[in-house]
Amino acid sequence: MSQFDNVSVVKKANVYFDGKVTSRTVVFEDGTKVTLGIMLPGEYEFGTGVKEIMDIQAGELSVLLPGNDEWQDITEPTKFEVPANASFKLKVRTVTDYICSYLS
Amino acid sequence: MSQFDNVSVVKKANVYFDGKVTSRTVVFEDGTKVTLGIMLPGEYEFGTGVKEIMDIQAGELSVLLPGNDEWQDITEPTKFEVPANASFKLKVRTVTDYICSYLS
């Protein structure tokens, strides 16, 4: 499925890190949300509220997940999960296109 | 209206200028499209196919419209129209959040 159908999209962007990370909020009929985001090269730390699934559609980056000592390299489309109320770090090497799902 | 309802959203981002300009494609039930985009500071030239309406939601920039000699400063939310099969230039000074509508 290359697109989300029957959704609402918030017009205003979410902007972080001086615009190096931006996203758009998509709301499904059942009220669940995802964000479609872009990360430019850089190093970032994010905190979660609820559990998140990060679906990397394109880009090369490394991720340090909470409780891990080792950075995991991502060089092709993949997904990873981040627990609720946690923080994770990213080193983004190329323009990264992601979908973040919020699970509650 | 702060969001578009009953739309489809393409999952993959549109990426231009090494990611300094990115957008998401939103498709309405009648098949018309808009893109929701972000431009980081920089200078850009764009070409149009069909007529476009650029709705600047946030950001400070200057625009040189086709056939004009003078740059127009944009410091608050505003819209401008670009004719079909034309090119226009932008000098973006702060992170700019826009909606581009395509008229055919």
C-alpha cells in the first residue's frame, strides 16, 4: 500500500531541530495517528510518550535504542520499536523518510 | 479548517534540493492534489506544469514571480499564484511551511 486512504491530515507541520526534522500528522478514522517525517543529516535525541514504531522508508542512519549499548546501523528500509516513556538517539547520514506510528 | 479530511496521503516524501525542500502529496476524493511542504533556508528555483497556488502557512521569504522584476517579501501567512509552465524563484530566510495547490 503506497498511500493512506480515508484519513485526515493536519495542515501545519511539526517542526523540530530548526527544521532539520519535520513531520505531518495523519489521523485515521479510528482516531489513531501516524506522522510522516523527514530527517536531514544530523544527530538527534527523541523522547517517547507512548510506544512508537519507526518505519524507515528511505535513508541511512544509526539508532541507539533505550537500554542498548550498541548503535544499530540502518541502510535499507526497516522498522524498529521504541518503548513508551523512553528516549532514543539517531545519527542520520542521508535524508531519511519515515513513518512513525503511536501505539497506546 | 486546520486539517484536510477524507483524503489520501502518499507515504513516500517528495525530496528536492538534498532534502532542503520536501513535501507530502495529499489527494482529495475528486482526484485533485495538494502538497504540504517544508522549505529550509536557501535559494531555490521551481518550475510549474499547471497553475499553482502557494499558501505560505509560516516562514519568512522573498519570491520573484515570472515576469516580475522585483522580489516580493513575505513575512506573514499569505498566498500567491504562479502561472502554468513558468518558473519562479524563492529566497527562504526561515523554515517555511506551505501548501501548494495544483489547478488544471
